[in-house]
Amino acid sequence: MTLEQAVRLWVEQGEHDLQTAALVSAHGAHDQCAVSCEQSAEKLLKALWIYRNKQSAPRHHRITDLAASLGAPAGVVTAAGLLEPDYIIARYPDAALVTPYTKYDATDSKDRLQAADEIAAWVRQKLAEEGWA
């Protein structure tokens, strides 16, 4: 697989996850919105990381560290910080200490969609500025 193909796959799945987040939020599945927003941000940040470093993405889920390592502005790093805990908390009752679907509401979805959109917009901008088609 070429670098171009790898980046495209990560971008496409990250964009799909963002679309999925909006859809599940509209149907009241706010925990799943949180999961999809975190996954979107992670995949898009990893796409930029792959593009810049010309190698496989790191195999961790610390998107705050990933955003910072990419030189993201403070707002993007803050957005990643909102989403990062959802990788675990929105999926596992023993991590959330409640059933995750009862923890999240429409306000949480709105906040997470906004954070994921901010990260996606920044990644798109950087990829375009750096010559990725």
C-alpha cells in the first residue's frame, strides 16, 4: 500500500465516523456519538501523522498527545482532551461506573460533535496546505 492510499483510508474512515456520530446523535444514541467522535478525531489525526512521518501511525489512543505532537493549536488540543476519555468511558460500564448510554445526553453529543468537527477541519486544512490531494 502506498503512503497516499494509507492516508486516504484513514481520512475516509475518520470522515465516515464523524458522519456516523451525527446520525446516532440524532437518534439519541449519545454514548455512540461520543465513541464515533473520538474515533473520527483519532483516525484523522493519525492520517496527518502518517502523511508527515511517512510511516504507520502510533498504536495508542492518546489523541491529546497526538494532536500536540502534530503542532495543533490550543483549541484542537483542548478538543482532543474532551474526546480522549470517551475511548474507554463511552464503551465500558466498569470504566464509566454507570452504563455508558445513561451517562451521555444531547448536550454531550453537541459538545463532542463540535470538538470532532474542529479537529477534522484543522486536519483537512493541514493536509491541503501540505499538498495532500
